[in-house]
Amino acid sequence: MNLKNHKPVPPAPKPVKPEAGKNTSNRLYYLLILVYSFILYGNTISNRYSIDDFYVTGSNPLVQQGIKAIPAIFSTYYISINAEEGGQHNFGYRPIAKTTFAIERQFFGDNPHVSHFFNILLYALTGILLFQLLRRLLKNYHIFFPFLTVMLFLAHPLHTEVVASLKNREEILSFLGVLLALKYFLKFHDTGKKLNVLWGVLAFGLGFLSKANIMTFLVVIPLVMYFFTDISPKKNILLAGSMTLMLLAALVIPRLFLGDASRPMQFIENPLLFNVAFSERIGTAMMGLLFYLKMLVFPHPLVYYYGFNMIPVTGLANPLVWVSIILHLGLLGFAIWKIREKHLLSFAILFYLVNISLYSNLVSPLTGMVAERSLYIALLGLCLALVYGLFRLSGSEPSNPKISKKTLNYVLIGSVILAIPATARTIDRNGDWKDELTLYAADAPNQENSAKANFIYATNLRTSVVERLKSGVPRSQVTGDANICITHFKRATKVYPQYADAWNNLGEVYLLILNEPDSAIRYFKKAVNTNPRFTAAFYNLGYTYQVTDQPEKAIPEYEKALELEPYEIRAMSNLAQLYHKTGQDEKAIQLNEDIILIEPGLDLPYINLGTYAMRSGDAEKALGYFEKAIEINPNNFDLNMKLRNYFQKVGDSTRADYYLDLARRSGKPQQ
């Protein structure tokens, strides 16, 4: 044997077995997940309420009642716009999230910071439960595989819309529900105890009552059981059938007491909700799916709302549509090819495709075309594939019972490289969700093509400006914000020229903030030309003509408004004033009497009738109307002083003192 040319064999790398992880309690990993969740989202605790939060928190009338409102929450629609005042816009049934906010309100009052804290805690709990499940499903894998999968899942910036937005707590709760369901179903498989099926079905039901998007788990859970257990087809069908029964119950039972839903749909939300060609529906849906893939790997820019025309309606002639079709068919083909092997990548792809299907516009058009929160659950498929790829690139199959420390180091380094920018972007993005106007202003540069996003920003900023003016802020100090409003209203109408609301609100900026009635009239006319049944725009036209002393032009606009909405009190009152001014007293009196029939608790028509009577010389009738107005509203300082002066003039000191006392108690200082 020639030893001269024989090179020594280097020692084999020391293996690290999966069991080594068991020496460290899982509690350490739970703690790391909890701490990391607060590192990612801790800065949201100082945030206030943001977009759509008022539907389920803060000013929501039911939530304000606390725990005692829970029966009403479970017996009413999720979104009830003015429902407490008899409105008609009622839709959705998601009582679980609303209930959590009612409980918080009971113990902590109206405190958005507490609600943000609990959002983070629920998010961390999701991560811990997900880690437990992945440990069970991937029991032959090194513990780093499920742990790093969870950490990358938590870090992805797309989740900021779910965690930083209180309204989107429903997403977290729904995912928690199905994770609990899966945990009980796995216990059923491991122990054979059928009671676990019941608990799993109940957890699935709670998740569904948080948000219906988890109906995809009717497919996902059987897939999980197929890929990661040896469950029999019969038992798998039993689980799917049990969930289906729960789903049907959750869909049917609420309809017995909720009544008809009413959700007005708008073209600016998603044109696919209206009549479009089949080829355009497919083409636009595939562009949406391509958008989702792009956001998975490069989540920038992040915006709170998309809608028309962020993803333009397109047909099959668009080359990018075919890129999307090829990519998705390729992913599906690979998943099917590897499904019999129970390959992890096959599961990851199917998990993603099944969960994103509801948001593809293929099953049913969405109300916003696409949304970042739509990827919340589906994103787990990417994280599984990412960590699998890191192990493979580091030279090891993750299910290999012997993985070297060198391989683990490479995997950790790769994970950290991915996690650092994701963490930084998440923390930075959270600040944009501080409150509504902060969010709108931050996202505006990236929403130029969204008609509704521009409208929302401009409308909320306009409201803020008007409130500042009412509080005494000089007009010169709000001109800059007024010009921002104008920019975004015009941008909304550029994207969608038929946007009557935007034309109308643009007119209001010129009238109420800039005091430019001629420009206001021009935009109010655009609004009514765009929508000839737009009551508010006709009212605004009438009001603008009225304040510029053009009663002959104002009267027809008010009359048109009342044709469209006969009981519009403001229009009736203003029109009555104009009738009186132009000598049409009979019409003026009739309108005020109609107002009294419609709103008997309103003092204004009595004041108007009293004024007409006083001007016609009938002081006795006028006093009767004025005193009735004071009965309704004793805090009307001006009217109390008018009555005090009148009775003082006629020598009735007792009644004069009475109305002087009421005037003083109204809180307004005497001039």
C-alpha cells in the first residue's frame, strides 16, 4: 500500500440531529416569537384609529356599550352604516372581532393604544400556534425549519395592513380559528378521540365568524392531513364534511334574523363588478395574480387601497396576462407532478394557490380589485418554500436527520439577510398607520391611479380644514391644505371622469374653504351633469346661488333637490326662505309646516314661521311660534334675547326676565 501519495481524509462534519432541539424547551422559541412580534409592531401601540376602524371600534354605537352589546353584535350585520339611525347599508357578518372590541371598551374605555397592543399579542399568538403546528407536521425536520418559517412569515411587510389596522383584526382571528381547528384535527388523528373533531369544527366556525375567507381551509386542511399524516381517505372526508356542515350552519342561521343585506357597489371599487367581457375578466384577474406574486417577493410600494384604476381592465392580448398564466400554470403543474411524493414544495404551492383563489377575481370580483391583506394567510406558502430553498442551497435536505452545523449557519445567515430589510420596512411602515390623514398623505404619491383613494384623502382633508375654519383658524393658514384637496379631487376625476361625488366635493372646497363661488358653481354643475339624480349637488348649487344673492337661480336647484329627495330638511328650509324673500309666502309657510310634520322636534320651522308673522304685523302669532321654538330648544341665545327685548318693550317685565334668564343659562355671553 502506497502511503506516500495517500491524502488524509478530513473528519466528517459533526451532525446536528433534530432531537438536539428538544434539549432546549420550546418555551424559548415561544418567547422569541413573542419578542419579535413586539419588535416588529411595538411602535403601533402609540397609533390612533385609522381607516375603517370606526366600523368596529371607537365611535361604533354598539361597541361603545361594552359587554352588554354582545347579543346585539351577534344579531346584527358587521357593517351597519347609520343602521342605528335607520339607515339601509348593512352587510357582512363577523361578530367575533367586534365582540373583542366591545370587551376592550368595557374594561379600558375608548383606548386605541390598548387595542393595538392586543392586535400584536394576537399576532404573536398566531406565530406561536403556527410554530407548534409546523413542529408537529414537520416532526422529522430540524427545529430551525418551522422556527425560521414562522419568523419570516411574521416579518413580511405585507402583514402591516393586518396588524397596524385595528379593523383588520378579523384577519388575525380567522387565521387563529383555523390553526386551532387544525390542531384539534391532528389530535383526532393521533389519539382517535372523536371529541377533538367537535372542538376542531367549533374552532373552524369561530374562525369563519371572524372572516369568511377561511372557507378555503375546506380544501387546505384535507391537503395538510394528506401531505403530513397517514390519515385514511375516509377520515379525511369526515373532517371535510364536518367543516362543511359548520360552514353551512354559519351561513344559513344568521340569515334567519339578519334580514336583507344592502351593499352598494361602485365602479371605482372594481369595474369587474359590472358588465365586462369574459376575456377582460380573465385578463384582469391574471394581472391581479401577477401583482400578488410581485408583492410576495418585492413588497413595495405598500398602499392601503387599490381599486380602479390601479390595475387597468385588460384582455388576453396583453403579454403580461400570458406571463401570469404561464407562471401560475407552471406552479400548479409542478405541484400536481410532486403531489404523490408529498413533496413540501408541492404543498407550499397548493397552499398559496388555494388561499389566494378567493382574492383572484376569478371566483368572484372583489370590492377593491386587489388588497395586501389578501396575502396574509397565503404568504405562508412562500415562507415554507423560502426556508426549504435555503436548506437546499446550503447543501442539505431539511428532512435529513443529519444536518451539519455549517449548513445550519448558512441557513441562519440567509434567513437573517431576508429578515433584516423586511423588519426595517415593517417598522417604518407602521408609522404611516398613525391615523387616517397620516396614512392617506403617506400613500398618496403611490395611488395616483386610484380614483377612490384620491377621493378619500381629499374628502377627509377637506373635513379637517372646515373644522379648523370653524374653530377660528384664519383662512390663510388652511389654503395649502385646500390646494392639496383640489389636487386629489382633480386626480380622482382624471382617473374616472364620471365621479360625481368628486366633482361635488371639489365644488365644496371652492365654496366653503376658498370662498370662490363661481368656481364652486362650475364643479357643482359638472356633478349634476354626471349624475342627474345627485341630490346633494343640486342642493349645493341652490345654496351657492342663495349665498351669492341669486334667488331666481337658487329656487329651481332646491326644487330639483326636493324632487329627488322630498324630505331633505335643509333644502326645504332654505327654499322656504327664498319663497318668503321673493314674496311667495304661501309656499314658504307650507314648506315650514311640512317640516314640522316630518321633524316635530326641530325649532327652525317655528322660528321661520314666527319671523314671517312678525314681518306681516301679526305679533301674537309670531310670539306663539317663537315660544314653541324655545320649548324645543331653550338654549337658543339669540331667540331668547329677541323675546326678552320684545317683552321688555311692551312692559311685561316678568316674561322679559324669564327669557333673559334662559339666555344667560344658554352659556353664550351677552353682546
